[in-house]
Amino acid sequence: MTRALDAGVHVLVAAIDGANEASIRFHERLGFEVVGRMPQTGLKFGRWLNLVLMQRILDDRERP
């Protein structure tokens, strides 16, 4: 996260398969929060995938 802050990044975004609970928990431990869910947005091995959107705001800037 330090490199992202040094580069001026304000928000990190993760898009994760909703069935991948381990990855969702991993991101939560890193401070990410679930901000959206999109059902049936992908297809893999003949089944629909649900997309979980997560984000972590890195700083408290009100303006860029």
C-alpha cells in the first residue's frame, strides 16, 4: 500500500469471484470493504460467476 500512496493513488479496487470466499476474507483483512455485488456477470466452466467489488480508500483527501 505504501507504493500506491507514494504514487498518489487514492482508492484501490478489487473485483473478485463471489464464490472465492478466501480471497474476499483476505482483502477484508487488508482493509477492503465490499461496495457492490453484480450477479451473473461472468461465465466459467458452464456456470455463472457473481462479481464482488471491494475497495480500500487509502487517504482522507477530500479533493485530488
